Amino acid sequence: MTEAKFYEQTWDLQYKHALGETTSRFLEGLTQQKIWGRRTTDGRVLVPARSYDDQTHMPTGEWVEVGNSGTIEMFTIVYEPFKGLPVPPYALVYVLLEGADTALVGYLKGLDLKNQKDAIAALGIGTKVYVHFSKTPVGSAADYWFELSK
Amino acid sequence: MTLDNVGIIGFGQSKFVKTRIDVTFPELVREGATMALENAEISIDDVDAVVYPLAPDALIGVGNGERWVIDALGAVGKPFMRVNNGGATGMSAVLTAWTHIASGLFDVVLVAGADRVSESSSAQSVLNKMWDVGYERPVPLNTITMLALSAQRYMHLYDSDETDMAMVSVKNRYHASLNPNAHLQSTVTIEEVLASRTLAWPIKLMDACPASTGAAGLVLVSERYAKKNGLKPAWIRGLGQNSETYWMGNRVGPKAMGDHADADALAVAFQRAYDQAGITNPREQVDVAEIYAPFSSVELHVIEAAGIADKGKSPAALANGDYTLGGNGVTVNPSGGTQCTNPIAVTGLIRVGEAANQVLGLAGAHQVKGARVAIASAIGGDHQFYSTMVICSDLEEI
């Protein structure tokens, strides 16, 4: 049998995505250590801010500043390395902030993740966390993460 | 509008493995098409139209992959459509073929495709690109973490634990050991699953599906074609689809439409298919389920969305011997399911093909004795696109 041959390739594609007025204002808020949501026609507050509502298909209206603390709604701790993604371990959480009706995703930092059992025991649905803002914000969603409330 | 009945007269699938180096991707796709046609005992000349399932192009590394395989499918000179609905792609393609025939436009439609996920070591990086560029991309979400989040929430809401997930893995690996086409064919114990390395807690390696290479195809026909040719197809008796919001963060909290712990939108899709098929009590009327669950945790809430168990109650039933071949009640994933074989583009198609084989008594060592009514489902995106089907050996009342 002929020796099998292979063709190797890498896709290196560049994009510069416009984020629009609503997302841009939310990200600008992060540089001022504020988390903004938008109120739906039936009164829910969508965080992060979105210009339309997934439930009603209607535009959202009023900007609402929500609290910088809240509770974990779901979490995972990643121990497996994935090509192109950060080196593990890292913890990801969805947090319902005070005054928000939808949860915001982010890293949970400041917790030792090396001992899996202890790390899992420290986290749960309802665990209180707060938003930690970067001291050197760049106006992206990387400008915040969560830490356990003291 | 009266719709024509649609039946399945051919199902072919290759032996699924990690890697194939003896064929190009189009050659692999041709295998799926050829096996389905041979199983249906027809030729490509009998086919009126072709539907082709393919998930993201970046997984196969060729843009607009439907161009590459058109000759391999025998589709030149025929109406052709590519379908992409993420993990639900294979089943959405079957649904598209059903629509082609039920509308009265066509009598014979081929659905065939393939995948070879392991050719890219960047699969989870590709899948990470599903998330919002403004809000979510700085966080490394992928298809494993998105379902780890769901599993963690399910465990919390229903006081479930990792052993419940491990029981699913043990069952599916046992079933796959009886299926000569399955990718993972070795049995495992609960202890081995629990001791396997953590990917994204609570999902461990043995809770997870493999990246599979292989091909599969189906041939669907109209009732008039089946009657004219004296065929006895497996009949599609009901179909459902439903969708869920893009935002996982909108699936928690008291004002959410559905909970990310569950598959509430899938339950609606099942109900739609049940209503069409006349199923009022799936626990009694359904014999076998081929449901899409790439991780053990997913199978628990899909069983519940199918109405086979109440919410949070599938682990107890599983521990009681339900869902296993030769056990009580509805047999779930007798092929070993997606957890043991996941060639993404055709995974949903295989669910339908396995369900058809079951009701026709053609499933071999993993046959559910006397199966007449089967259900199949698939999930795409981030638990976002849902497809369901009811398949029966006949057109009599269920």
C-alpha cells in the first residue's frame, strides 16, 4: 500500500467586529466600574445590556445600573487544556447581580483551584460573589471578573 | 393542507473510528451515500433530490464543504440543499428531506454525509467561536463547559450527583459494546467513570463523547412510492422542532422561560411530535428512544424532556434498571448513542436510522425485542436547536 500522505493547514483569519451602540455603552460602563442592564417592555432587566428582548422580540428601553454583587447561578471548573483556549485550571460562573433578571458570565478568580474537591466545595448556586474591575480597563468584557464575597 | 406519509427504506452507516486515512473526506461521504442506497436497494438514478448535513466548515477545514462533496453524493443534476443546525444538523437534514416528500414535491430523497472531527486538533477552539463577540468571547466557553454548567445546575436542583451521570455512561458503553458500528465499544464501571480525569467539572472524560470519523445515510420515500414498489418502510409519524434563546444567562433566575438545568424547549418539541403521532403516554406507548446526548449528564434531562421520567427522576429510574436493554420500560440509546459515537454532521441522522432499524427489527445484537414505536431527538447549538421524531413500523393507531 502506498504510504498515506497528508496536507496540513492553519486558518489565520482576521476580523474587526462592530459592537454597536448598546454593547459599546455597556463596555464603556465597565471602565467606570459600572454594570449596566436594559429594561424590557415587561419590566425585566437584561444584563449584559441588550437592545432587544429574547422573550418578546421587542426593543428594550431604559438603561438600569445593577449592583456589583450577586449570586452564582451555575459554575464549572475547567481542568482540561483546549488548543487555543487558556491554560487550565480556571473557573467560569454565571452570576445574577442585584437588580438583574439574567445572569452575567465571567471568570471566577481568587480561589485556589488546584485541589478540585475543595474548590467545588467553595462554590454553589447561591454563593455570593462580587464584580472585580480591572485597574487598567480597555473597554472589553475582559475588564471584569468575579471573586467570592468576603 | 394534506401531507403525504414519509417512510425510511434505507439506512447505512460505517464503522466509526477516531481516524480514517484510507479515504478523502468526499470519499467518506460517498460511503454514506452508497451504503444508504444499497440498503434501500435502489440506485442514485432513483433519487429525486439530495439533502446534505454538515456542521461548521471549520471542523473539516474546507469552506462551503457542500461544494466539495456534490459528486460524492451523486447530486449533480439533482435538487440539492445543505443543512447546518449544529449538533442537530443530521436530524434537521432528515426533517428537510421529510418536508421535500411530505409536500408532494419528491418521492425519493437521499440524506447522506460524514464527519472526521479528529482531523482538527482545534475543535473546541472552533466551537468556542459560537459565542457573542462583544460579551462572551473573552471567556473561554466551549461545548464541554456549556454542558458542564447545565450538569452542575441539574445536580443542584435535583440533588443528583456524579454517580448518576456515571450510571448513564456505564449503560451506554454496555449498549455500544453490542453495536458493531459504535466508536467506543469497551464497557466501563462506575468506579472507572468516576476516576476518569475531569474535563470541566462535573464532566469527566468517561462522561464525554469521542470525536468520531465515519459516514451515514438515509433514503426517505413517499407512501405512494412505497406502495407502488411493495416496500415496508419505517414510518415517520410525528416531528417537532423548537428553539431556545442564544444566551445561557437568560436560562436562569425566576423569570427565565426555561432552565439551563433542563431541556424545557426540547420537551415542547417532543410534545409537538407526540401530538402528531397520537402519543399521549410515552412511558407506555414508546418502546425505544434514540436521543441525542453527547455527555452523560445530558441524557438525564433529555429522558425527562421526552416525558419518560418526571424532572429530576431519571437517575432513580436508571438505578432501578430502567432504560437498559432487557430492563424495564423504554430502552434508551440501545446503540450506545451519541456518547459513544459522535460524527457531528451525521449524529442526528444516525439517531433516526437507529430508531428505524429498531422498529423494523434490524438492529441486531442491540435490538429491543418487539419494538414498534421509537422516538429520536437531536440538539444543536448551545442547547438551542431541538428536533424530535416518532417512528413506527406501521401506519396504524399508536
